[in-house]
Amino acid sequence: MRDKSEDSRCTIHFSIDGRPAADFEAGEVANFGLTMGVHRLSALPAQGCSDLLIKNIKIAVKTGDALIMHINDLGLFSVAI
């Protein structure tokens, strides 16, 4: 999910395992089904928004896992369920 902060004017390009998955605008939410195993998530600001941080993280997915990720102006973070 993408934060609705006042500085969320820039599009964030989100990728999974190096493949484009979504472009997020403020307040948008998306669901992705991932296979079991380790995956690399990346949040990259659109061109011209260099004041935002690029964030890359790895996650390990097991059967039955649910994970909520939050994208804000500081990067990509896991949210406790």
C-alpha cells in the first residue's frame, strides 16, 4: 500500500524479483500472489523524484504467509499484521 502523505506526488515503481509489478500513486493498494521461497522487492521513485529513497528488501515466503508492505517517502517497510 502507498502512503497518502502530502509529499507523495511522485509515482513509485514497484518490482518483484527484478520484474515490474506496479506503479503506485498516493493511497493505492495492490495484492500480489507470490510463490514459496525468497523474493526481492524494490520501490524506486519515478524520474525527477530523486529526493526519495530507493529501497530493496528480500522476503522469505512460506505457505499461508500474509505480508503487508507500506511504501512511503522513506522507502518500503513491512507492517505488522
